[in-house]
Amino acid sequence: MSFLITPDLQKFMEAADMEGHIYNPSDFKEETLEWIEGRNKKAGCWIPCLYENDLRLLPGTLSIWAGVNGHGKSALVQQFCLWWASGKCTDKEEKILFWSPEMAFKVQVERMIKQALGVSEPTRKAALYAMEYFTGKIAIYGKDEHVSSREVIALCRWAAANGFTQVVIDSLMMVDLNANQENLYLTQKKFVRMLKQTAKATSLQIHLVAHMRKGESEHKMGDKMDIKGSSEIADLADYAFIVWKNVKKAEEIQKQPDNEDWLARPDGRLRCVKNRYDPAHPSLQIWFSGGAFSFKASRRSPTPTLIDKIE
């Protein structure tokens, strides 16, 4: 079957320089071997503070962290990032940039302090020590309004050029996409694709926090198709996680504080619903240490701490 190349198509082919973009597998020899050897050495970051699992988040990837409002997705991502920035559960010490305009800076830093110390009421001395401890490991982008999608992409590229290895964008809803109701989903898709391309080009790990549709009931854990916005968001990502709070347990404990049956059940679950690079899709039980804004592996587990107790 012959294929007719029209003059217009011929011009496009020449302008696109298609021959200049054709490669042999061996042209990627060095980076492929580096990729294979890195994966064999368990490179990247793995999930801290919860039960051991085989999931690794690799450099140059985009992760989506989704959950219903109030289910703890921002706190969970922040806790994990503190561990990674401290060289825990990672093959190297990470340097992480946060953009979280939904939260006042003082509240975000207070949560970091509590999570690092594993306490609900840190002393002044301990708080000062924790803030100093994270200097050079954690940074916060201070602009909190009218941040466009182009600015977010530029921020990621600036971060990569200045030694950061991970960027947290909390959340998708706070990015000014300059979209209307008719083209919102298409604009979201384009933005997430740009994030993916940026992660790949810079070797950054980019974490995008997203909301979920509430659906009929918060008692039921959602899936990747329930992530609010364009249905392609999770498809474009390398990893996608659902953070779910056991609302039914919270309701029952409020009515029956000593009910052992409900106390023994997990406070929630972290579920991997997308993993582009590995068959591992763990679904992990989580318990919440309320005052310290921390998540842990079981009811009896101690509250995770990064920094030894300081009086």
C-alpha cells in the first residue's frame, strides 16, 4: 500500500528534521547502563516510617499524591520529604523545595518541627535546633498568589540548576492555569505534561499534590480515576498515590473512645495506584500521631523522629 506524501507534508517533514531524531539503541548506551545499574542498586527514595516495601521513587520522575481534603496528603508528603532530606530511606541526601501557598509559612514550618521531633509541643530550644537542622536541606518558595504554570515550570528548572533534587507543588488547584471552565481539563493536562517533561529533562523528582472528588461517601477509598481534574493526570505521572483517612473509624471513636475493635483498625491507608517502572503497587496501612502530624506503621509503633529529643 503506497502512502502519498503531499508537498505540505514534505515541507513539514523537512522542517521537523526527522532524520536528525532517529537513533540506534546503542546511542543511549551510557545513560541506559547508568539507569540499569542504578535500579539494581536500589537507587532513589523509598517510603519511610511505614512498613518496608519494594517501591522506589526514581530521579527524573513525576509523582501525584491525591486525597480528599483533610485526609492528610500534604502532611504525609511533607513527612516523607523531611526523611529524604535527612538522607533517610534514600540512596543519597536530598535537597527539597516546597511550594505550598495554601498554608501560612509559620504553620508549615511548625509542622516540620513537630514531625522531625515527633512531639506535639516542641520547646523553644528544640524548635530552633530543628529549623537550623533543615537549613540547606529544605527551602520554601515564598510567593503565595498568582503563580502561573509557566512560573512553576521555571521554578522547577531553577531548583534543578541550584542543587535541589526534589520539588513539591502543593497543590495543583493553586496553580494559575489561566483557563476557563471550557478548557480547564485540557490546560491541566498540558501543565502536567510539562511537569513530566521537566522532571525528565532535569532529573528532578517532582511531587504534585492533587485533590480528589468526594464521591458518594468518604468512607470508601477512591482510585486514580477519582483524582480531581483531567482524567489524564494520573496517566501522565510516573507514580500516583491515594491518601485515605478512615473517616468511619474517626466517627466511631468519637462515639466510643474505648472501643477496642475500632482502635485496632488503621487510621487510613496509602495506596499506590500507578507505578510506571515496577510491578510494586503497595497498599500500606497508616496510623496517625495527631499532635506531631506524623504517620506511622502501626498502632503500637512509636511516633517517628528524625532528631533526638532536645529539652
